[in-house]
Amino acid sequence: MIVPPPNLRIDGARLWQSLMAMAAIGATPKGGVCRLALSDEDRAARDRFVGWCRDAGLAVRVDRLGNIFARRAGRDAALPPVVIGSHLDTQPTGGKFDGAYGVLAAFEVVRTLDDAGIATAAPIEVVVWTNEEGSRFAPACVGSGVYAGAFDADDSLSRADRDGKTLGAELARIGYAGPAPMGGAVGAYVEAHIEQGPILEAEGKTIGIVTGAQGIRWYDVTLEGQAAHAGTTPMDRRRDAIQGAAMLIAAVDAIALEQAPSAVATVGALSVAPNSRNTIAGSVTLTVDLRHPDAPVLAAMDRAFRARAAAIAKARRLDARIVDVWDFPPPEFDRGCVAAVRAAAARAGFSHRDIVSGAGHDACYMARIAPTAMVFVPCADGISHNEIEAATPADLAAGCDVLLGAVLALAGEVRG
Amino acid sequence: MIVPPPNLRIDGARLWQSLMAMAAIGATPKGGVCRLALSDEDRAARDRFVGWCRDAGLAVRVDRLGNIFARRAGRDAALPPVVIGSHLDTQPTGGKFDGAYGVLAAFEVVRTLDDAGIATAAPIEVVVWTNEEGSRFAPACVGSGVYAGAFDADDSLSRADRDGKTLGAELARIGYAGPAPMGGAVGAYVEAHIEQGPILEAEGKTIGIVTGAQGIRWYDVTLEGQAAHAGTTPMDRRRDAIQGAAMLIAAVDAIALEQAPSAVATVGALSVAPNSRNTIAGSVTLTVDLRHPDAPVLAAMDRAFRARAAAIAKARRLDARIVDVWDFPPPEFDRGCVAAVRAAAARAGFSHRDIVSGAGHDACYMARIAPTAMVFVPCADGISHNEIEAATPADLAAGCDVLLGAVLALAGEVRG
């Protein structure tokens, strides 16, 4: 393993400037970002990123899922690239750093190598994955999932948002349905990201060495009762879908608490029909998100959820329909790749700890086809998927320095 | 009191035809009607009604709230009119009979009198009240409420729907912001309506003699927590608005059951922000509808609701905001007017029983300024506010016959 010069550091101010320039696209009044996958804002962010990459002399290609790869050549064209990056789409009321940090930290690594005149043996590619958030098109991490063979490309392109617009049509509309072949060998994949949880901040650590992630199961649940007049329908004759939904929401909470402290479970989206104040709800659709780092525990949570949904439907005389949207087994990252991140953090002198990701990331799919690792940095109060999401310039720069060190180790710095 | 010829009957087939012709406006694929207040469909329904009235030689006027009055002259112009009618707006997934029956039964009464060449001492006015349902603009029964002095006209015209469009602007858009003066003396008000509940059908009665209605309280509740990542935020750090909402929905159910059997309580509409499957809900807004025929019990339900909302907010670390949308005390109808309906049902030979309305109606406001009564007919399975709402032609004709008899008694048939 070739050790980089110990004093090589990324430019933290330049990284911060690029983050703020990107955060201006889809900026919300409350200081966050709304840049839904394949929206006009997503297109503007992609255009800005591609412009920067072309200015930096990188070769840009786009595949049919809209994944963008910006390539810095290596000395040995036969070597598979070290791929670094993340995503540019956000939650409806998202923050400035979730995703954008991983992309722009990767770009900052390339700029730093250019400035220092450092070549690597393997090529380096900065990647932007399509539709990581999954809030417009389900499931999440579609671009990396197709790349890694976890999802079918045609099926993914046919997924529709709430307005019936498909991922494929929207990609074409914004000009990012590209011609590049899908997939290809990857030497290593490293993604930098804010932690999106409270652990690093609470323990005063600068760097999280991510060893793997939680397993995730997503469901869409529809409860069908009968719409009826709110004033004239006696309580004992009601088939009220919203009362069933309330019981199911409480059950989802209980399922997580029964597997404390590692389990989390969430109902994040819900809609009611006809949604009128003086009509009993005829139907409710809601989402369920269950997570645990151990596959057997996650399977037990899945069984508990199905059993309780059935019991609630029976008690409330409702019809319950459960659609499995995503089943994501807990991934483990590559020991060698994780070790490279750990060594880079130690060499740069940053406090660090191993950590399991609570969130799903594109890295979780890339781990299926390439040695993969992630670098976490703290975020304020552990809050993400919120407009107040925040991280310090110093922590963001530290994570980028660790990414730089890991990339040099994995791509092979070429001396002279 | 002048007794009408015992064999005078309305034309049930013509009534049914006019109901079906009206139900075609805003017809839904499932056999119901979507004709939200002041929508293009509401305009089309109003236009059709006004056209029929003009064809029948009635004098039509529209006041600034969009209430339509179609007047059949009486022999004594100094007498205040007997007003009969209901509303033409519907729930988002409403039925063919809620409201439209009262309007078209009233119109059928006028046609029957015309055909028989019967004059009355007092004028008869067929009324269409604006925005009875309250599902587009809150509160409900706005047109009759302003007429009766319960609501301020300017305030009511400024009420906005979810898209920010005001009732006043929408009235002007559809051409029903009229020049007629608001209010005026009413000799008696009688409204025919489907029961919207199961009692008449269960007991095999054809006619309900409505003696009064339940009191109603409406609220808008907002629960504010903190949006955060569903995967990375530990359960014990969450401020999950949807979990608070679930507890409040269950509490609303319990409040009704504690006052069984007369109380009903409903959460009919709910919306979540940001409403994304992998983000903990930052805020939830929901509606609450509490009803009871006795004012002191309704006040106790109000107190219980506020106390539980506060306790739930505290337990879940949420901010709860309750807006009082409507406070409608239980109305009692006029004994003489109710007696006229009861006598008409008995004379016509229909089985009948006294009944308290579970729903609010325009008659409830009119009862504040005029002797008021209502005629109920059964509906299938007691279901209303649903596209499958149904009633038989025979029952609808029977209710219309009773309305005719009551009108003749109240307006005073003129012989010779």
C-alpha cells in the first residue's frame, strides 16, 4: 500500500463553497433543499455538477438510469476504477448535505489530486446515483441498485410517482436518459455522508468508520372500510379506516420498542379518502418502514407487523392489503476497504469509531459487486431529512480528507 | 288549518327523473356524485335548477352568498313565504340524494300545485343553500347560516379552500354572487332529506318526523414534532407527529364510546408533512367532529378532547394547536311546524316516527329565525356521504307527499 504525503489536505473552504452553491438549487425558505429526483431542480443540480466536472477536465458519461460518472484517468487503463460519490436528489423538505456532501467531497478529492499533480494507478470516478431518496419513486437507491444488479432496469424505469409520471419518462424529460452501458467492474467504492444520526456528535468523534448498515423493509398498506356520514352513523356500525390506521401506527411503534434499542420503525406517509371532515374515512393508505441490523430480528419484525395488521383489520372490520415495496437485507462492508478508511482517519489524526449505518445508502448496493466502505461525519443533533440539517465546515473537511486518504490507498498513488 | 284534498299526490316518476338528471352532473364512475361547492359542477347543477324554475314560471333571485330562491307567488303578497329546499353541493365522494332530494322534492311540490291549479295564501319559495357540506369551505351550512344571522357574510365570503381560493371569489367566478338582499322574514321552513342513518330502515318506517338535531363541534388540530430520518433517529429521540395523531384518533373514538349510545366522534381528514416514507412526520393536521343531542354532554366531550390532546402532546413532546372551527348548539324544531309534518304523514297514511337528526342541516340554522321542520325518508343501510348512497323511488315520493301536505297546511291553501 502506498502512503500519501501526510500533509496533503483537501481545500475545506472550496468544498464548503461548492456545497453552498449546490444547496442554492431547490433552496427552501427555511434553509433546506427540495430537489426531488428528476425534478427541474434535480436537472439543474446535475447540470451544475456536470459543468464543474467538464471544467476540471473529467470525462462525463451517463447511463440509461441517469447515473452520472465523471472519470479521472489512471496510469493503468486496465484497472477498474475507484468509484466515489453519492446522490443529488433530496427529500421534499431535505437538507443541504444528505447526498450532496458525498458527491462534492468526491469532486473535491479529484480537484485536490489535480492541484497536487498526483496520479493514481487506477482511474477515479465521481458518481451521482439516480433517485437515492425514494420519496418520489419507490424504492430508494434505484440507480445504484440497478447498477449492482439488485433491480431490473426496465422495471425501475417504469416506476411512477404519485402523479403517474414514470422514472423513465422523467429521465428523458430532463435529458438524463444516457447512452452509456449499465454496470461495469468497480475496483472499490467509497461514499462519504453525514451520519444522519446522533452517535458521533454525542461521543465527540469526528469520523465514523461504517462497517455495514441496517436491513430495511418497506411496505404500502391500504385499509379499506366504508365511507359514511360522520353525524348519522352510530359508532358500532362504523368501518372507519382511519381508526384502523391509528391502531396500526401504534402497532408499528410497539414493534420497534419490542426490539429496542437497535430497531426503528416508522409510518412516514399517509393519505385518507375521501378526506372530508364530516365523512368517516373509507380508505387509508400508509407506508411502513422497519429496520434492524440483524436479519433474523428484521424477519421477526416483519412477521409481527403482518400479524398485527391482520388482527387490526379483523377487529375494525376493514380489508387490509399489504404490498411489499422493498426488502433490503443488512449489508456488511468489505473488511479491507473499511480498513483503508480507518487507516486514513488515524493517519490524518481524527478521532473515530466504527458505526453501523441506520440509513440505507447507495453503498449498500455497491457492496454486492465491489469492495465498499463509507465515511461518516457528525451532523447537528443527529437530524437529517429536515430543512435544519446542519454540519460544520471542519467536520465536512475532515471527512473529505479521510476520503482522500482512502482513495489514494485504494487507487494506488503513482510516484514520479 | 285548511286541509288539502286527500288524493292530491306528487308525481313520483317526475321527481325521480329530475333526481337522476341532476345526479348526472358530477357523476362518478362508482355511481355517486362529486359536486363540490362552487365548482364547475356546482355551477352546472345551479344552472339546470334555475332553468327548470324559469320554465315553470318561478321568479328566481340570488343573494350575495349565492343562495338561490325560486318564488311561486301567493294570494297575499304581505305574507312571508313558506321556504322549502336544501342544497346541491356534495361531498367529494357523495351520493345522488343528499341535498338534491330536498331541492327537487320542493320543486316537485310546486309543479304539483301548478298542475292541480292550487293557489296558496303565502308565497312558496324553493331554496338552494350555498356550501352546505362544508367539505370545500368550512364551516358547513354557510349559506343558511349567514341568512339566519349565525355567520358574518364578509367573513364567510373570505373563507378559503385548500388551494387558497375564497368562497367569495369562487361565487363570482361561477356567476352566483347575486344582487338580492340577504335575509328576510320566513313564514315557515321545511326541508326534506334522506335520513343518512339506519333507524327508519331498521324499524320499517317510511317517514321520519324530525324534532331537532345533534349539537356539533368541529376542530382543526395541528401536531408539530420534528421531521427526521426514519433510519437513523432512535425511537427515544423522536418527536413523531404521526404517532401523536394516532393516539389522538384513538382518544376521539374513546370519547364517543364513553357517551354511548348517542354520541358520535370522527377524525375524517388528515394530512402529514413532509409525508415521505423514510422521514419521521414533522407535522400532522387533522379534523375532529364531536356530536351529541344534549348540550351539557357535548360540552363534556369538548373538555375531554382538549385535555387528552394536551396530554398526548406532552407525552410525545409535540406542540398541539387546536382551532375551533364550528360550535353548533343542538337545535330544537318548532312544535307547530313539526306537528304539521306529522299530520301530513298521518293523513297520507305513511308509517312514521319522531327522530333526532344526526347530521347538521340548513334547517338547523333556519330554526333560529323561522318555524322549522324536516321530513326524513329511509336510505339503504343508513349510508350517506358515500357514492353507494341509495333510496327507493317509493320512499322519496312518500317524503315529497308529506312535504306537499305540510306546505299546504303552512302556506294555506286557497279554495276557489
